[in-house]
Amino acid sequence: MQVLQAISQALQRGDVNGVRQGIATALGEGIEPKRILEEGMLSAMDIIGVKFKNNEIFVPEVLIAARAMNAGMEALKPKLVEAGIKPIGKVVIGTVKGDLHDIGKNMVRMMMEGAGFEVVDLGIDVAAERFVEAVQEHQPDILGMSALLTTTMGEMKAVIDAVADAGLRDQVKIMVGGAPLTQSFADQIGADVYCKNAAEAASAAKQLVL
Ligand code: B1M
């Protein structure tokens, strides 16, 4: 389908208007919203993820594509709801207490939304109790934490302990990431998954729920 290809290319270029116009044309041609989402948009985000992993594109290009994805989702959402298409899973995400860095966390959020997740973003400087409350309230499949400082990464352990103390540890997978983290740190604090970048985070999240 030419129009789906056009949506995919516009999305990869970060062309918000091109994505919106493509979606309107596709809907006008009677193409199912699910097909527009999967073949026009999610597949484009997969390509962005692979290119980012391979260092063929960098943070700005990913953010621009993710912005176009979000704009496309806004346009398509009412049709998806009408058609009864549900998100593939739910994620609660935040940057840990004491840490104000959110660019990487926002990228992870956008890539996860691009992969079809509903994401509840708690923002920055999020205390352990707030993460616990959000798990109780939203019952996500995945709890994601980001930390950019060596002085705040330890807070992730406090969150995991608080989730366990609240009796919720078996109900949620815990994913961690951020520049100072390593796989061995993630293992040490008892996280389920460590991801090096936003593309890895989105594909690992899919594997956790599918
Ligand atoms: Co700050 N800062 N900063 N900073 N800052 C760093 C992190 C630092 C490495 C700079 C340096 O010294 N070279 C350093 C940390 C040193 C350390 O702890 N080892 C540092 C410092 C020291 C500080 C302050 C203490 C400075 C000061 O005030 N003296 C202060 C702390 C404030 C606080 O948080 N309490 C501070 C403040 C700031 C700003 C507010 C000015 C600004 C943040 C703005 C914002 O985020 N809205 C800022 C910035 C921009 C940076 C740098 C320059 C860039 C960070 C960034 O956005 N990278 C950074 C130096 C650097 O990295 N070059 C630095 C781009 C982003 C896409 O990458 O966040 O790594 P990243 O995210 C990646 C992966 O890590 C991963 O995926 C993302 C995309 O691929 N990922 C996850 C992230 N979270 C994930 C979660 C997942 C999975 C993957 O699952 C849930």
C-alpha cells in the first residue's frame, strides 16, 4: 500500500504534517486503523530503533521521529478506540528521587508509546513511595526507572525494596536504565531488566508482555 509506505517514510523523517495527512488519506481510502498503526507507524518506529542501535541516527533524529509518532497516535487514537484496539501493555516510568535528568527517560517513554504501550510518566525526582502508589493505582506490567547520576542510581534499590515491602514485587517487572548503570548493577539491585538505550527498552518491554 503506497499510502502506508508514505506514512512510514514521513514518520521516519519526523514530518508531523506528512504523518497526519497520510493517516487522513489512509482512513479516507478505508484502510483499517490497526493496519495504519502496524504497517505505517509501528514498523517505522522499529526501523528508527534499529538505526539508533546501529548508530546510523542519533538522539535528535529519534526525538523528532518520536514526536511525529506521538502526533500520529493523537490523530489515530479515536479510530483505534472505536475499533477496540487496546494498548499491548502498561508501563509506569519515572526518574528517581534526587535526579532531574529526563531527556533519556522521555525517549524511553516515547519509544514505548511508539511500540504500542500505554505509559504513565511520573516525571522527575520521583520518591520510592510515589512509585509504589503508582504501581498500586495503575497496575502496570512494567515499572521503569531512569537515573543519570552515580549519586541517585542507588535510589533504584530503595524503590525495588519498597515495591517488595508493599507486596507488589510479583505483580510487576522492573526495568532500569541510565548512563551510569550496568547489567551487573541491575542484577545486584534485583531489577528484572537493564536496557542500555531507548530502542532496547522498547523491544525488551514488548518481549516482557507478548
Ligand atoms: Co547533568 N550530569 N547534572 N544535567 N547532564 C550528566 C549526567 C553528567 C554525566 C555530566 C558530566 O559531568 N559529564 C554528570 C553526572 C556525573 C555522574 O554522576 N557520574 C551530571 C551532573 C554532575 C549534573 C549536576 C550534578 C550538575 C550540577 O549541578 N553540578 C546536576 C544534577 C541535577 C540533578 O539531577 N539533581 C545536573 C543537571 C543537569 C541539567 C538540569 C542541566 C541537564 C538535564 C536536563 C534534562 O534532563 N531535562 C543535564 C544534562 C543535559 C546532562 C548531560 C549533558 C546530558 C544527559 C542527557 O540528556 N543525555 C549529561 C552528560 C552526558 O550524558 N553527556 C549530564 C542524552 C540522553 C538521551 O541520554 O539520559 O543517558 P541518557 O538516556 C539514554 C540511556 O541512558 C537510556 O536510554 C536513553 C536513550 O537511549 N536510558 C534508559 C535512560 N533511562 C532509561 C530507562 C530505561 C531504559 C533505558 O528503562 C526504564
